[in-house]
Amino acid sequence: MKILRLKIGVRLGAAFGIVILLMIGTALVSARSISRSVEETNTIVNEQYALIAASNAIKNNGFKASSILNSLSWANTPEQRDRYINDYTIVRNQNNDAYARLQSLLLDEQSKALFKEQTQARAEYGESVKKFFERIAADSQVEARVIYDGEMTRLQDKYYALVDKMVKFQANEMSVKVANVVDEGGRAKTQMAFLSLFAILSALVTGWLIARSITRPIQEAVKVAEAVADGDLTHRLDTKGTDEVARLLRALGRMTNSLNRIVINVRNSTDTITHASHEVASGNMNLSSRTERQASALEQTAAAMEQLTSTVRQGADSALQANRIASDASAVAIQGGDAVNQVVSSMNSINASSHKVVEIISVIEGIAFQTNILALNAAVEAARAGENGRGFAVVAGEVRSLAQRSAVAAKEIKALIDDSVRHVGVGSKTVDQAGETIRRVVRSITDVTAIVGEMSLSSQEQSDGIEQINRAITEMDQTTQENAALVEESAAAAHALRDQARELSQLVAAFRLDERAQTLGAEKEALTGKLAPSIGTLVAS
């Protein structure tokens, strides 16, 4: 099947792609339906409803204007007439705005035709209102009421009837569009239900096909694995396709062939081990005598290294003590530098604060000077006022006296602050010089500490290196002595290895091999018999 040539990831991707495309199609249908519904709704709200609202506003404003005109016809005073005329002007302007808004919303020809009739009736009604105001202006209220009750009422009813006709027409149009929105929603539900059902069926069919294309080859792989677990290496696989499962089956086939070769090699290796174990036992005896001679030489070397280790350790301890003393001196110098830096910072803050105080005193002097001038001006004005300004002159004199005393005090404070600023400046320079001196001392001590630290580290490394050599020689001595015992144990292990090789041969014989593997095994067994003596000689040497 062509589907087996596709990778599992491609199959799953194609299946999910189909489902996603169907979902996208469903979403597009839904979006199109929603878009249409939104357009119809916007048309209803922005056109029909807006037209109805504007028409109702025109009618409501007309009722208000008619009521105001009725009250105007019964007004007894000019003030009442002016108030009613002002109210009518406001309502008329509102009605004109609503009328202009209604005209801007007209789109279809029938609405424009109705609006044209409405405009003509409005003009006729406006002429009657004009006549009404002419009678009011002529102070003929009786004639104005006659016009109001007769001609104006008749034309107003005609005008409002056309307004109601416009409202009714727009209400009918709105009902039609609402019905269209409902129908569009029903069609969208049907389409979405069909597409959803089709998507579900497609997903089920696609999932079944993909699951079938994966599970059947996996079942074949399970059979092969069970056969290998039972020791049957003769099973063959006929694999088709290029997907991951097909590669798994081919890998299982290669694994079976590899196991065939491994079992043959293990059989041959057990025979080789059996022959070589005899040679290993004889070689271990020679190795035991050489190991004893090495152990004696290592004991003498270990004694000499212990003396050298003691001497180097004393030098390392002295260097370490010098490093600690230098580190303590460096820490003390750094603390002194930090303290001086803090003093410098405090002096700078005091200097800045002193300058700010000088500025504040200058402001106080200016205020005192201005207060003195104001008090002088007040005294002059009080003198001009004569007896009436005598009390004010006394107060102005006291204020002037107070301003002069404030100015004198401010000058004295400024003089003191200036003197303090000079002293603080001198102290700040002195502290800066001391800080620089301390920093140079810290740098010098830091350099000395670094040099002593390097000397201590070098001595410590030498001591550690010699101690490692001493430990290594001691371990070599122990290892050599242990090797002597292990050589004897190796001889016994060689005999045990021969017995285990025989048992391994019996275990490997339980595997069923194909004919080609058995033929190859016979050839390797013959070659192994020739190599066994050479292996024994190599181990002995």
C-alpha cells in the first residue's frame, strides 16, 4: 500500500491536517455567517433604527414646540412672551438638528420620496407658524389662537402623519432585515452541523487507517521479539514500506543475524578460553617472583620519600603563617581606607549643606530688605492718611524695625557660615590627602599580600605534590604485595574460567541457528584451535 511508504509522522500530520482543514472550513462558514449577520445588524442599528430615532425626535420636539406656542398665545406679559419665544427657539434648533440628521441617514429612494413629502408638509406648517408669530408681534393674541387652533393644527397633523409614515416604513424594513438575520443564522447552523459531522467521520476513518497501518507491522515485530526470547534465531522477516515500523522490522532482522553471529563467536570464544586458561596459570607463577622483587625496591623508596615530605611540610607551614599575617594587615588597611572614605563623604556633605545655608541666608536678607521697603512705603501712606493712618503707621514702624533686625542677624549668620565653609573646605582637602595616603598604603599591602599568598600557595603545592608522591609509592608498595597474592589467585581463577567456559558452551548450544551461521562457526572453531597456544605464550611473557 502507498500509505506504508509514508512515515508515521507524515501520516499523523496528514490526518491532523485534514481535520484542521475541515475545522478551518467550518470556522470560515461560521465567520461568513456571523459577518453577514453583523452587517445586517449594523444596517438595522445605523440606518433603520437611527431613522426611527430621528423621526421620533422630530415628532417629540414638534409636540414641545406646539405646547410652547399654545402657551405663548395665552401669555399676558411681555416677559412671559419673551420666555416662551426663547424656549421655542431652543426646541426649534433641536428639531432642525434632528431633521438634518434624518436627511443624512436616507439611502434608499423610497425613504427619500417620503422625506420629500415630509419636507413639503414641514414647509407649509412653517408658513402657518410664521403667520402665528406675525399676529403675536402685532399683539393680536386672539387671531394668533385662531391660527393655532385652525391652520397650524391641521398642517401639524398632516406633517406628523408623514413622520409616522416614515417611522412605519423604517420599522417594516427593520423587521425584514431581522428576519434575514434569523434565516442566515439557521442556514449557518445547518452548514456547520454538516461540516462538523463530515469532519468527525473523516477523523474516524483517517484514524482507523493510520492505526491499522501501524499496529499490523508492530504485531510482526512482537512475534520476532518473542521468537528471539525463546532462543529461535531462524525467524525471517519480509518487510515492505519505508516508515518507522518498517525500519524497526528490518532492524529486528539485522539484530537476529547479529545474534546468530554473536552466538557462533561465543561458542568459539569459549573453546579459546579453555585452551588459554592453562597457559595463563603457568605464566602467573613467573609473574609472582618478579612482583616480590619489585616490592622490596619500593619499600626503600618509600622510606626516603617520608623524610623529604617532612622537610617540605615545615616550609609550607611557615609560608602559610606569613600569608595569614599579611592578610590581617591588608584587612586592617582596607578598613582604615573605608573609614577615611566615609569621613571624606561626610565632609563633602557638610560643605554642600553649608553652601545651601548661605543661599538660604541670602534669601532671608532679600526678604528683610523687601520687608523694610514695604514698611517704609506703608509708613509714607499712613502719614498721608493723617489721623486715620496713625495706628497703621505704628504697625509699619514695628515691621520695619523687625525687618532691620532680621537683616542684621542674617548678615551675622552669613559671616559665621562663610567662616565655617572655609574651615570645612580646608578640612575636606586634608581628609582627601589622608584618604589618598591610606589608599596607597592599602595598595602596597595588597601587593605584599598577593606575593606572600603566591609563595604560600607554591609551598603548599610542593608539599601536596610530595605527599602525593609519597602516597603513590606507598600504594605501589601495597599494590605490589597484593599483586603477589593475586597472581596465585589468578591461577585458581584460570582453572575456574575453564570450567565456566564449558558451562557457557552448553548454554549457547540451546540457540537454534540457521545453516549458514553454523558453517561459519565451524571455520572459526578451527582457527581458534591454532591461536590458543600463542595466547598462552603471550600471557606468560
